[in-house]
Amino acid sequence: MKKLFFLAAFAVFGLSTMNAQDSDNGSSALSKGSWLIEANTGSWATGSTAFSLTSIDGNTAWSAGAEAGYFVIDNLAIKAGLGYADDGFNDGIFAYKVGAKYYVDGQFPLGVDFTGISQDGESANWVGLQGGYAWFVAPNVSIEPTVRYNVTLDDQKADSAFQGLIGFAFHF
């Protein structure tokens, strides 16, 4: 059922926005002085500024968050993000992120960032590396499927992990 829903949603977006991309691939949205607000759906509840919901064996875990960025030069945004998660076992988990995102050729976002979580007085940190595709469905709106790898900086507290994300970005 989930596969059918995502396939149908992808087809609707594809058919309704085939002509939405203009020849500059939204480059005015990526120019110096522009702002970026981004929300991601994610697959990794803790340590994430993404939206996710998982339920396994009666335990529900969720996360919510967003990121914002400012383009310091064309195609390069400096970003920061905040998130909150509940894994069903602990009190809240606070996530934070600072980094940079560069759009190669205005279509292929590459990012690097420092991500951390704080929970019950403990913390863990990662360096995140990601790459994806920016599909501009309107001059100031992009959908960005992304693959991300989080390299742990605290072997004793956290593991490295892959993420699959679908980002929704608004460019101002």
C-alpha cells in the first residue's frame, strides 16, 4: 500500500509539474542573499532534524524539525537546523545541525554538516555527508530526494548510519 501511495504521489507531481522547471533550474532561488527553509522526511528518528514516524512492536518513535539557510554566494547556503524526537523509551531528544549546502549546476545539492543530539544529559555527534537532486516544481519550491551518511564522532555513544530523505525546500 505504501509503495502504491508513493508511486501515485510521484506520478501526480511529475505530470502536474513537467513544465514548472524553467531553463535556469531555479537559479534565482539559489542566488546570493536568498533564504532557504527546508523540511525533510527521514528514516532515522534520533539525531535528525527530519520528520519521521515509526512504530515497531507497540513502541512508537517520532521526530520533527526543520532547517534554514542563507546563500552567502550563488549556489552555497550556510544552514542551521533544530529538531525534537521521542523514541518511546527516554525523555525528549533534542537535535541540532550546522553546515553548508552547495547546489552543483543548480540541480545537485551536496551537503556537509555537524549534527548532534542531547538526551538526558548525554550527547552524541556526527559529521553528515549528503547528495541528491533538486527538482524545482516551481521557481521557489524544490523537492529534494537525498542520500545521507552520518559518520559518528562518538563510537561509544552512537553508530554511523545511512539515511534516505525527501526534502521539501522553499526558497525566498
